Amino acid sequence: MKENGKFLLSILVIIFLFTFELPFVIYTPGGSIDLSERVEVLDGYSSEGSLSMAYVSMMKGNIPFLLFSFLMPNWDIVSTDQIKPENESLDDMIRADRISLIQAQNNALFVAFQASGKDVSIKSQTNHLVYLSESADTDLKLFDEILSIDGNPIKDLNTVRDIVSHYQVGSRVSLSVVRDGKNRECYATVYETEDGPKIGVSLAITYEYETDPDVLFTSKSSESGPSGGLMNALAIYNALVEEDITKGKKIIGTGTISQDGTVGDIGGVKYKLLGAAKKKADIFLVPEKNYEEAIQVKNENDLDIRIISVRTFKEALEAISK
């Protein structure tokens, strides 16, 4: 019984060490996802090369991995308070990042179809509440679906700003929402900020598009965030046009994309570049604002990879065509 007790105690200690989480996460060099496995364009053109999105590997901060990170190069410990918005849990942040992933796919599809001259139109939109300020006086909850504000349907993010701007500080705005599948009426109180009257919320809008040809996205539950937008747009475009823009190259990249084709900066470029180099990419596409950091990482780690800075989808197409 004594020996069995020691064995059981050891098992319990090991379970505790691997399940008890401290308020830290660990970033490590990531890898890449070939977008031919994530984006399917019906009857689309094939490619000799590949277009992949880079990703960061992140682990929650249990004790063994935190200790191991001190021995591993390019394993960095970061406090969860540094990466999540105020008044949100890490799980809330991950859920919001999943919505950002859908938003990035939406924008990528729209940009690619516009650039290729193909038909694309909006069938429906969903307005997700993804941020609540600590200053907000409201009964809204994160991830409510906002249908209208004071009876006005929300067309875009400016709808909320324009309506709130006409209210006096202290006034209540009414919002129709869907929560857990049920319609509700909620309120939010207008308060003063340096940027004018606000109600302390932020929305992420996702769309369902009608396209010809059809496009199907797939993703794993562990995948999230908007930083694959640029590469998704390139992958869709490459399947829509006859010319193969990869020219047989292995192209990995990162960067958000907006509906007008602007490429936005991202976090974790160090880990994404290291992952791309590990995958032996020929080219790494990076937003202009992340370019200097990428070059520094390349030089410090003596990486054999060509880094190209881009500001727009059009620039990215021109760069890889050369």
C-alpha cells in the first residue's frame, strides 16, 4: 500500500504540473499551412508552386513548458495580460480571434474576386460584438449579434459611430441583439471620451458572399486570427486566373487584408519567419510595417530566404510575378 501510495502521489503531481496554468503563454517558432488544403475554388486552376500562410505556435503556461522554455532558443514567455484586451479572458480572446479568421477569409474572397473580375455579392452579414470597454454602462455581452441600434439596421461600423454621435452624454441607446439564439433588447449609455461620445463597444462584421465559382473554406479549431488574409486572397486569385502566379515557387507569407486590398501589420513575425525558413520557403511575404523586424530576425538567425515587403494586394501580385 505504501508503494502504491507513492506511485499514485507521483501521478497526481505530474497531472497537476501539466494541467495547472500560470497566467503566461509561450510563443514558439510556428510553421505554415498550404492553402490548397484550406481553400477550394470550384473548377479552379491548379498551381505548380504553393501559397501558404505562416502561423505562430502558442502554448498555455503550465509549469513544465515554462521551465523548458528557458532551455529552448526562440521560446518566449509572455504574460496573458500583454496579449488579451482589458476585461476579457484568454478564452474570450481566442473566440474573438476565430471571428477575425472568418473576417479575414471574407475580405480575402472579396479582394480576389474583385481583382480577377469575377462576380461577388453579399447575401447576408453578421455583426459580432467582440469588445466591451471597462467604461461601458450596458447589459450587452461579448459575442452578442447586434441586429440594430435604435431601430436602424447596421450596414457597417460607421453606423454605430454616426448614431451615437448625435446623443448627449448620459443618454441611453437601445440595441436589438441575438444572444444564445434568442432576440433581446439591450441598452448602452453614452459617455464622453477624447474622441467624442462612445458606448464602449466594438464590432466585427462577417459576410456570407454569393460567388461564381463557389469557394469553400475549411479550418481547424486551433486556427484563428486575421493574419492569413493576404495569403488567402492570393490563393483564391491564383485559382481564379489562368496564369500561375507562383511560377513553381514555395511562397509563405502573412498579413491582414481589408476589403480595399490594404495589407495590415501582424504580431509574431519572428515566429512566423522562423517557421517559414524551417519549411524551406523561397519567398516570405510580410507587411511593410513588419519588414524591418523580419530582416533583423533573418540576419540574427542567418536564414536563407527572400523577404518581400508589401503594402497592398496589388503590390504582392506584382512582387511575386517578378
